[in-house]
Amino acid sequence: MKLARRERYFVSGAALFLAVFFIFQFLISPFFDARRRVRRGVRVKQDGLEEIVKLSSEYNRYRKGSQGIKQILAERRKGFTLFSFLEKEARDAGVKNSIKYMKPSVSGGSGPRKESLVEMKLEAITLQQLSGYLWRIESTENAVSIKRISVKENKKKAGRIDAILQVLTFQ
């Protein structure tokens, strides 16, 4: 088959174009796609690793805090009960006669320690008495903290307040 010079250039160009197209389509393009997927996978793995490192440091912080609580609970006097502790501190703070009720409860919780909770209502006390009492009961040496507090004005006595406290410790 005899082709003119111009036709040979045209056929050669078309063959060259097809060769470049197939090389690009089946060699170069898959290489760049695979490289893009690998980079994306590396980025996802790096993000996951950063999250693991963050969670690990948070876990270690909680574990150290847990060890501190264990030590505090071990050093606490034998026979410690939250109810009697709150009563004693109320007597020492001068608010024992203002206690309307005290409701103790114990919950299992999700950890190895049980939560001991006492809800109490103080009626017709001054703000200074409340702050003094709170200062006395919230102590790190006994691992006692205020979980919730609600304060409102006493309707019967002017300048007095009523407070409902939820006090928490661990056993």
C-alpha cells in the first residue's frame, strides 16, 4: 500500500498520538492516581495517629488523677462517711440548726469506686454562713466536692437564703 508523504505524516502522527495516549492512559495516569491515594491514606493515618496520641495523653492524665484519688482515699481516716462529715462541719460552721433535710445515696458508677452523694437543704442562712460552710466541706484531703448547688432567696426572712446542695465523694 503506497501512501503519499502527507498521508504517511498523518498516519505516523496518529500512531504517535495513539501511542502517547495509551502510555498516558495505562502507565502515567494510574501511577499518579495511586500516588494520590497513597498520599490521602498517609494523611488519614497521620490524623488517626495524632488522635491516638491525644487520647493517650488524656488517658495518662486521668490515670494519674485516679492514682491521686486512690491515695487521698487511702489516707482518709477510717470509718469516714460523707453524712457524718457534713453534719460535723455544719455544727462547726454554725448552720446545723438550719438543715431542713439530708438525703444520702450511693451509686455504683462506671469505675472501680462508688460515688457517695448527700443532698441537703439549708434554710434561712446568710450568704456568709453558706460560703463558710462551702469552704469547710469542699476539701481535697477528703476528696469531697460540690456536685450541684441551688440558691434562692428565702421568702420568710429578709436577707436570708435557702440552698440545696449535692455533695459528692468516693468510697
